[in-house]
Amino acid sequence: MEKIGGGKTDHFKAGKFIKNNFVIIAFIIIFIFSCFATPVFLTVGNITSVLITNSISAICALGMLMIIITGGIDLSVGSYVCICVCLTAGFIQNGMGPAAIVAVGALGVLFGCITGVLVAYAKVAPFIVTLAMTSILKGLAYMYQVGENRRIDGTFWPEFIQGSVLFIPTPIFIMIVVFLIVLFVLNKTKYGRGLYAIGGNQETARLAGINVKGYLVAVYAIGGFLFGMAGMILAGRLSMGTATVGDGYELDAIASVVIGGAALSGGTGSAVKTLIGAFLMGILMNVMNLLGIASYPQMVFKGIIIVAAVLANRND
């Protein structure tokens, strides 16, 4: 009987270990597979390309994580990226210089505050508010763009984004800074603890003295800033502004957070695991591109990974 009981305990521990570390295990498996699948994968050029390309998605995922921890969601990430790409290029083209970056960041915060106010004070469901913002921001981007793409070749911003800081490519450096800040906020500050409490139970959090409405407005504003930052980085990488970009960033951000073990109902989530989740998806897409796998099968594989993550992280 002791052996049977011990076996059940071992199975329980193994299951709990897999549940708690699903994203890490999946990342290791996919990374090892990628190394053997194609010799190109492990080259310095390809790894650098994966890190740079997915730094934008990772920044969006970290912003999404903070929102999902509260039990909310933001479906307008791609539209934030789109309009901020256009605004960044347009403001620089109009001679605003470095002030253009400050202005676009401020607009990202403003858009986020509008979403947060509607969620916190008007009590509109985050799904509905952000679905509406998706349409509004995308429409504004096309209205602002009007005609040809806005080229910003040779200006300070593409030179900065396409360069490096402390020998680290700039997009990767920015992503690392954002990650460390989000990690610190969630794990070491009263505000971070408050976000988890709100996601666990808003009424309990309110009774505990947390300014729930203020926290919610702030978290959507932070998300808007990070999504806007992603758009600014993309504008620098493209050296232009165009309203045709941004589609799919919201799905990648949500997928990264879910794969990282966060529950869409709120109250849980890890910055470290979200970052790993973002690059897990990035490596998977990269190796499939290297193997010549078409885009539609890639969508299938991505969906399978997301479903597997949800099943691994569910509470029975």
C-alpha cells in the first residue's frame, strides 16, 4: 500500500511540476528540436534576428500580462502599434525631432487612459471597450496616413533603433529594460501586489483599501504606453510609417501570456514566463520558416501550442 500511495504522490508531483513549468519545458524541447532541425538556426545571425524580431512582440506581451493579471484584456494592441508607427513617422517627418517620441508615448498613455476609464468607471467590459478601440485606432491611423507611406530614412530614429546600446541591438536593449521594470513592479511594489489582488477578487481588493478604479486606469495606461513603444520601435525598423502593419500583435501577446501560465480570469501571471512564452512562439515561427513550412500550417502549430498551454495550466 505504501508503494501505491508513493506512486500516486510521485504522479501528483510530476503533474504539478509540468503544470508549473510547462512553458520552460516546451521552450527547451522546441529549442533543442530547432537546433537539430536546421543548421542555420543556431547561427549568431539567426539568433540575433529572432531576438530583434520578437522583441516587439515581447514588449506587447509584457503590457498585456499586467492587464490580464487584473482579469482584463486588450484586443487593440495591433491598432496601437499601427497608429503609433504612423504617428512616429509623421511627427518625425514634420520636423519634431526627439519630441516626436515623447508625443507618441504620451498619446499611447492617453489612449490607454480612455480605455481604462471606460472599464473602471463606466463598467464596460474590457472585451467590448478594446474591440471598439481596435476599430477607432485603426481608422485614425488610416485617416492620418492618407496616401503614401511616410519615409523617415536617414533620420535620428531609424539610426537609433537599427543601432545598438552597450553593444546590444537597440530593440533587444529596450525589451530588457521593459522586462526588468515590469518584473520589479509586479514582484516588489505595492502596485504590483494590488494588480494580483484585483485579479483575484475586485471586491476583496477594494475592501482591503486598494483603489481599484485608479489601478485599472493606470494598468491600461501602462499597456497603452508599452504598445505604443512597440509601434515606435517598428517605425524605426521599417524607416517609415504605414497603416498596413500591426495585425496579429494582440493574438501573439495574449498567446505569450497564456503560454506563460497566466489565467485569463486574472490573479496569476509571471513576467519571466511571459517573456519565455513570447520567444517560444518566435523560435517556433522562425524554425518553421527556415524549414520552408507555409504560413497556414504555422497557424495550426501555433494554435496547438496555445491549447496545450491552456490544458496544462487549467485547475482541475
